[in-house]
Amino acid sequence: MRMNLLSRRRLLQSGSALLAMVAMPALPRAKEKASGGRLIVAADSEPKNLNPAIVASNGVFFIASKVIEPLAEAAFNGEGGLARRLATSWEGSEDGLSVTFKLREGVKWHDGRAFTSADVAYSAMNVWKPLQNLGRIVFANLEAVDTPDANTAVFRFSRPTPLQLIRNALPVVSSVIPKHVFDGTDIASNPANTKLIGTGPFRFAEYKPGEFYRLTRNEDYWGKGEPKLDEIIFRVLPDRAGAASALEAEEIHLAAFSAVPLSDLDRISKVPGIEVISKGYEALTYQLVVEINHRRKELADLKVRQAIAHAINKKFVIDTIFLGHATASTGPVPKSASEFYDPDVTTYPFDTAKANALLDEAGYAKGSNGVRFSLKLRPAPYFNETKQFGYYLRQALAAIGIDATLVNADAAAHQKAVYTDHDFDLAVGPPVFRGDPAISTTILVQSGIPAGVPFSNQGGYENKALDALVAKASETIDAEARTEIYRQFQKIVTADLPLINVAEWGFITVARNTVLNVADNPRWAVSNWADTALRS
Amino acid sequence: MLLIVVVLTFLLLQSASGDAVDAYLLSMGGGDAAIAQSLRQSYGLDQSEIARLWLYLSSLARLDLGWSVAFGRPVADLILERLPNTLLLMGSATALAFGLGTSLGIVAGARPESTTDKVVSALSLILYAIPSFWLGLVLSIVFAVQLRWLPSSGIETIASGKSGFARAADIALHLILPVGALGVIYMALFLRVMRSAMAEVWKLDFVAFARAKGLSRSRIVLRHVARNALLPLVTMLGLQSAAMLGGSVVIESIFAIPGFGRLAQEAVTGRDTPLLIGIILTSALLVVLVNLLLDLVYALLDPRVGAAEEGA
């Protein structure tokens, strides 16, 4: 049978009709003026689980911290660097076995139920301690949470637990979720993990996968006159150039977490109406670290590690790779953590001659081809800067006769190779300092951590004195004594070099100048934004 | 055939280092060994590869595409959600590429070796050499950032509350730049094929006959030369539909369009085996479908194809 349903002419016609639709003239665009108080923000990831009580990560907090609140948030000028949120006071007992929280009164969940100490007890015992990535460390010794009345929660520990640690961890680990929504369900698969219900200044309104998250004003918020905005939209923009274009085209107001690449900052800072802000990440310091596999004979030798440290020109790294948006590190605790930071440690100034001498001393003479030995170097792919530092380190090592082979892999493959299979000699990693060394810093050098734990000591390093120090700090109640222990910790790490700290950086926010109160706390991007406003 | 696609994809993904739990832990910013263990158990990643492949195939036999690890949702939902956007993007881009490419090809091929032909051919060569991501970025900077005529990204205005025709117009407006970026490059390809096919047809006897009959030049060009030159173009269309699915990965990322290409990229980085197989399976089906459709069109364009069937 001959097909004659479609004539050739019709085929061509329909083609040109489609074409006409595509080439339709531009319609006048609706002005997205700030009249309604809608803040539009670039988001680069869509976390599967948006519940900050379970996943305490910056990607989750960025969106969820506006809906679900912690007991306390970080502050530039607060007592102990904290601002009260759901808790109004906290006090530790002399023996370090309990911490008593007084909770804010008159707070309501977004579904209208009252917030009480039962919610805090449930979150702590059923979520933070057993399920949360960081809570498992901080609340390891939490035994029970007593609720003598609706506004008091008493955390009881099986072993002395420093209040200093709990306090420093509060902004990260203490997101409170509603007991009445989660109790008796499978917490991991509860729908409220994506459609959040909290006490925060904004309600979770809508999520269109691949497009946006929409949060709306919580009329019943406990903060007087807050929130200032009617709506926050997190617009998913996976391409980094896309965030900069959208800012310039005034389609979005703000891009946080260096969504605008460092190399674009100079140009975009000259665009009228756009501001580049480097404040607001003081409590979210990322560290550029050379991870070392101590199973490798050469790297087990301290002299070799010292030589590598001397071979790195930190100033060059900061000026060329970070374009000035970073600080040189002296040790495992960043300068921004002033409570713990100790500048009086062993330092390794850039000195190629000394590095070469150290390697000669260690017995690794240069071969006829100028090479002492070869290494496998794996830079983490998570940031442009970690990859670029990988290229730099290869050159720096070549200058002292170490031939490094770069192995680039995508995130999942890098993770498995370094933290599970230990298939590396040197790796470049970006661990995070989270306000207290015990949360995610000591784990980088402690021994006895099973394989498969990302961002931990997987280099086979073992130092009994260091382990003992870490153990002692975990039971030292007195804040001053505990701080002193961490000063010791920094001295040992810099002297023995289980890893090499190169630089530390916060992120950059780029915003239209109509956005008010940006970066007014040290974890601003991942805080509540109750006072963020738009100038009309 | 589709079974081979499924098994190959599965094995290929297994050979990539790291699994879905590695990717997930990374997005969490770390986690201990116990969390990793319980996650692997809940996703069945602790079982052997053969067991998992068998499990997947048996659920596929029940037309169940499985559960996405990276998104925590059924794969079928994700695919149905993203497919329309990609089809719209690809359909429009193909229409643009085919329509404009054919028209310009006819213009160029009407007088081979003329100045018009040389200019159009040179232009097509330049366009063909441009990478689509570069063109996408440049179009976005010029028309969205500098001139502000068009939106820089997205598939429609966010939470606009528009519906019906207003919404369709809004989507069309958002599609102009991505369709332009994707379509113009493939247009160059169609143009070149059309032009050279026409140049071939000009040499054939029936064209000389048409001339001898005293037909007007435009009639010869359109009815005789172009019509016959269209045949290889239709074949190309089938081949290019597969290539364009690949090209949409880049364009969808640049213009933040929640489509198939971006989903595929996220599935690979998240080591989301069920999702990626679902995507590849759907794409394979799509390409088969397009080619089937084109075979029918072929019969329309070339009477000989249908005639052979009749004779049989």
C-alpha cells in the first residue's frame, strides 16, 4: 500500500510552521522588580535528602536552614560566638555529664502545632545521634534527653563531654525536626525529608525538580517583624557561567558559595549594581590539604614530608590559583578559628634548595635523569582550585626531583580510590573546619579509622601521642584546658606532618546591591535569612 | 537488541570506580563507615553484580524501571518528568536545523559555484566548526545579558502562575536561545548535505530533459532537483536525532533546562545505575521510533520505495 497521508508539501509546511514558532519575536519581558519582596538565589545542587537534621551539609543547609532552625546559630558578636535560636540558654554541669537547654517559648511548627522539649529530645536521640553524619561524632556519648517541662531539655552523657564542643557544634548539628511528623515512621524515607516542616522564618512551599525551590514567608514566626522577605526562590543553575549571566541580566539577586567563578569576579565587580562580598563564611572555612599515604616507604620518612612542605610556594598558590581569595595555612586549625588557632608552630617557608638538601639527607639521591622517585598524585575534583593545585604541585615536586603522575577522576571515583582503596601516594583534598577541631579536623590525623570514611585519615598515619591527645581533649571539660590541648595538637601536626596544610579559604557571595543584610553572620549563606531584605 | 543495551550499560557502569553510596556520602560532606554500610544494604549494593543484574532484568521484565538512588524517586517518574522538555528542545532544534538548512541548501544548490553558493557554503562551514557550548554562552551573553531581549536560562518563568497560551508563549521565549544554539550547528550540516546532493542531481539526465522541456528554472530547482536531493537528507535526519540527544546534555546545562541530557549527566556522576539504564533505554527507543517514522516519510518522498512494496 502506498502511504499518502502526508504530502511532501504538508511536510515542508509543518516544518516551517514549527520554525516560525521558534523564531517568534521577543515578547516584552515581565519586570521582576523587588516589589513583592521575592529574593531569587542561584542554587547549584538539588540534595536528595533536604533534612538538615540527617544531612548536615552546606548544600542542604543553604536551602533548609530557612525552614528548619538549630538551637543556636553562629554570630559575629554573640556570647561565645553564638546567637540564640530555638534555645535561649545552655549550661553544662561541673562533671560534664549533662547540658541543660532552656527553649524558646511560643514557637510554632509550620503545621500549627507547638514546639516543645519533646521535639528536641526526639531529634537528638532518634536523628542526630544515630543518623546524622556529624551528630554521630558529637553526640556519640549522649545517653538520654530528659524533658522536665515543655521548655527544658537536659542532655545526659555517659562520659564527660565538653560543653565547648557542644556549643561550637550547635549551629551545625542541632537542627530540630517535629516529633509528631517523624515519630513512628521510617525516618529515612519520611516525605518530610523533602517537603520540610520546621519552625523557621520561611515555609517550604514548592519544589520543581531541575528548576527551583520556593519558600514563602512564615506569618507566625517568633521573631518580631521577621522575616522581611515574602518569598525566597532557589533557582537551579548547574552551569557556573549561568549564575554570572543571570546576575548580570538581573534574573537573580544573589549567588553564594562562589557560584560565580573566581576568574569572573574582577569583571563582575565592575558591573554597576553588583557587589562582590567575601564576608559571611568565617565559620565555614575550607582547607587546601596535601594528603599523604604513609604506607609508601619514602613518604613515611619525615624528611621527605618536610621537603615536600618546603617545595610548596604558598604565596604563588594564593595569588595564582585563588586569585588572592585565600590565606596561607600554618597548620590544621585555620586562622579564622581564633579560639583555637596557634600561630606558634613549625613552619615550612618556600625553599627549594633546602627541600633538595633534605631529600639528599634522607638518602634519595637524584638519578641520572634527575628523578629521585615517582609518586601517584590524585587531586580532588570537587573544586577548580583543588584541580589546579594538583597541576601546580606536580611542577613543584618536579623541581625537587620527585616525579608525580597526576590521576584525575570524577568525584565518586576519587572518593573510592583515596578513602576506600588507598590507591594514592599524595592526594589533594578540601576538608572543612567546622568551628571545633573535634568535629571534622582531628579525624584527618587520628589512627584507627576504618576504610571507606571520606575526609578522614586514610593514609595509614599512626602517632600514639597524637591519638592520646585527641582522646584527652574529648574528655576535658574545662574550655581553657581543652583549648590548650588543641594548641599542642597543632604543634605536633605541624612538626610531624601527617598531612600538609597549604591554604584556607571562605567562599564569595555575589549579589545585587538591592539585597540588604547580606553576610551579617559567619555562616550567613547557611543561616536563617530572617533579616534579609530587598530595597525597593 | 534492547537487552544488549541494558546489559552493556550495566557492566560499563560497574567498571567505573566508586558507587552511588560514595557519591552520596560526598554530597553529605562525609559520613562514617556504619552509614555507608547501611546505605549499601538498603540499596542492595552489597549484593554481587550478577545478583543485581538479575534483579534489575526481572523487574524490567515487569516494565518496572526501578528506583533512582541519587534522586530517591522512581526512575519512570523522573524520565516522564524530563522527557517532554528534551523532546521540545530537540524537536524545535531539528525543525530549525532541517527547515533552515534545507532552504539555505536549496539557495546554495540552485546555482552551484555561484557567489551566493560560495558565501552560504563558507558560512555553513564556520557554523559547523563552532562548538555548541561556546555558541550557547555567546548567545546568552549577547541576547540575555547585554541586550536583555531574552531570558538567559530556564524553561519558563519561575512560579509565574501563567497558564494556557501565555505559558506556551513564555516557554517558547525561553527556548529561543537554546534551540538557536543547538539548531544552528546542525543546520550547517543539513545545509552542506543538501547543497552537495543538489549539485549531484543537477548532472542527471532528467534535469537536462526538464530544461529541454522549457520548464522555468525555479520549477526545475524546486520540483526536480530539490525533491530528489531531499532523500539523503531524510537519512541524515535519522542519524542526527541520536547525535542531538547527546548535544542536548551541554545545552541543557548551560541554559538550566531540566531535561534528559542533564538527568543523564547527574546519573553518571551519582553512579545511579537504574536511572542511567532507564535513560539509555528510553533514548534507544526514541531513536528507533524516529527512524521508523522516517522510513515512512522516505516512502512518501521516493515513489520507488512504495512501488517496490506494491510489486512484491
